[in-house]
Amino acid sequence: MFDNQSILITGATGSFGKKALEILLAEYSPKRLVVFSRDELKQFEMRDQFSETKYKCMRYFIGDVRDAERLRRAFDGIDYVIHAAALKQVPAAEYNPIEAIKTNVHGAINVIDAAIDRGVKKVVALSTDKAANPVNLYGATKLCSDKLFVNANLYSGSHPTRFSVVRYGNVMGSRGSVIPFFQARKKSGVLPITDPRMTRFWITLEQGVRFVLKSFERMHGGELYVPKIPSMKITDLATAMAPECKQEIVGIRPGEKLHEIMITEDDARHTREFEDHYAILPEPIEGVVGHHPLEKQGAGCAEGFRFSSDSNKQWITGEELMGMLKTHKMVS
């Protein structure tokens, strides 16, 4: 579906954007592939790998999702948008809350308005497990963003633009991941562990990108897609990465959860389960929203179901994770 189409990725100079470009250029023939980000240095560096000379479809736009007018100009002629731009660091968002709101919430509004005004066909916004029952500002801003994109399908009125959201857990090796942090701390002989009971969801960068691209095919508008991915204890990760290191318990940081959750018990009431993913459907609004096309597909979730990293049915061992990291060349 991406052949001869124009695709724009906000925040495209991040780890997700780089992998998305790699897959789109290798497996499709897009008409235009637009990198939209505010960091000119990262764009300059990205050109070494994805130059306009080698890839005639590549375009590089300097811009910020906070700038509504720049987005409207950038979205001209665009068919599909992946919204990956966000302020993601939890401590930074806590210390700079207004800045996080400007990017994660106001930026989402600007993307929605520009997409509708420019006739974009489909938009998929990236979410995070921290948006379910949020305990920090980053999670709260992403929950707000999720609600905006889900309900943008009503806001668009008679316009054809459709919006959906993808939510997944920790990405192996991405910026801010504990994996490169542990890798750097191995030399010290001590790995700091916040809590020995802590669990997390895990997904590779390539799995995350492919799930997002697949969501463009399956989306009708208003769904929040969640992949079925495995959990792992942080202590098992530390032992697998550095069995020779001592593990020092340092306590949970502000805004951090003991376990992550991607589907709450309340969301489960209107969630459909499929073979490799869940789809949280928009709640019906009397007189406005009727039945969703996926309502009769898949299977309903049991009463009290929650998709949480501690009660997950699928787990990954330290050895399995290390094998994946070596396959993707994240560790030696």
C-alpha cells in the first residue's frame, strides 16, 4: 500500500524513524518519503545513510510539531503520516512539564488539524505503555494524545482522514532503554536495579516498526492497537547481560511503575483480541458513534482482564533476549 505514495514521519531522526526508513526503502517504492524533525544535525547525519542522490524519494524538512503552519505546509500532498515525535524522557518531562505538554499534546492537535486540512488518508500515532493508568507526566500527556487521535475521527467530520494509535512496551536498544545503560555500566562491576520484582514488556525495534506499518493496512479509524509481546524481569535481564556483575538495589525512581500495563481492566470491556494483537475500540457515543467494524471480529476479553507485564502469559528468558540482542547487533 506504500508504493507510489507519499509518507511523512514526524520525529523521523529517532531510532524508530531510522528503522522505518530502512524498511520502507528496502521493501516498498514510495513516491516521497519525508523526514520531519527539528534537529538539523541529526538530519545531516541521516543523509549519509539515506541520501537524496541514492534514494530519489527522500525529502528532509526542518520543523517542529509545535508549529502548526509548518505542519500544514509539510503535509501538502502527503498520503500517510506516522507521528513519532514526542518528548519521551520521564525525568525531563517532570522537570519541564509545560514543554512536554507543548510537544506531546499541542503537537498532537497540530498534526490532527494539518492532516485533516491537507487531506491525508491515514495517520498512525505512536503511544507508550506509560499512557495506560499513567503515574508520570509523560504518560499523562501520551494518554491525552491517544484520546485526541482516537476522537479525531469524529473531529474530521466529512473529511476522509482516518486516525489510529499504536501502543507498545520497551524497545530493545532504543534511546532511554535500560539495555544500553546496563551495557555501559558493565565495566563498573555493579548494575543498579530499582526493584527486584520489576517487570517490563519487550519488543525489538523492527517488530515495532512492522507492527505500525501493518496497522495502516488493518485500521478503520479510532482503534488503539497493542501487539502481544513478552515480559521479562529486570533482574533476569541484568543477569543475562552481565552475570559477573553485582546487582545493587537502588529503589524505584519518581514516576516509575513496578509493572507496566498496556490494557487496563476498563479498556478491556471494549477490546477485541486477535492472534498477534489486541485492538481497543473507541467507546460508542450515543447518537454520534455507532458500531465499529471490528466489533464482531476477534474475541472479547474476559471480565477483569488486563494486559500487564507481571500477569502476561508470554515471557522471555535472559538467554532468549541476549540471542535477540546479538541478532540485531545491539550487544557483542
